[in-house]
Amino acid sequence: MQKLLILLGLALLAAGLAWPWLRRLPFGRLPGDIHIARGGFHFSFPIVTCLVISIVVSLLLWIFRR
């Protein structure tokens, strides 16, 4: 459990340091993502982004568990 928490912390640190470059990726703005903006209300549901991330993570876990 300790190793997992350390790895997660290092991953979050790396993502935080790389945020200026990661922000330019189109995740959250892919075709199929739902965005509703009316007046002072804004709703965003990135369903396609969630599916892409889920597929990538599933593939990576499948590869590393072999």
C-alpha cells in the first residue's frame, strides 16, 4: 500500500509539473462531449473523453499484468 501511495503521489507531481503542456491536449473537448451553456449556467459532461481514457487505462493494465 505504501508503494502504491508513493507512486500515485509521484504521478500527481509529474502531472502537475507537466500541466502547461497537458492543458493543450483536446481531452474534454472531443467530438461527442456534451457542453451546455445558457445564461449563467454551464454544464459539461465529457463522455467521449471518459471512454477514451477508460480504454487506454484498461489496455495499459492488461499489458502490464501479462
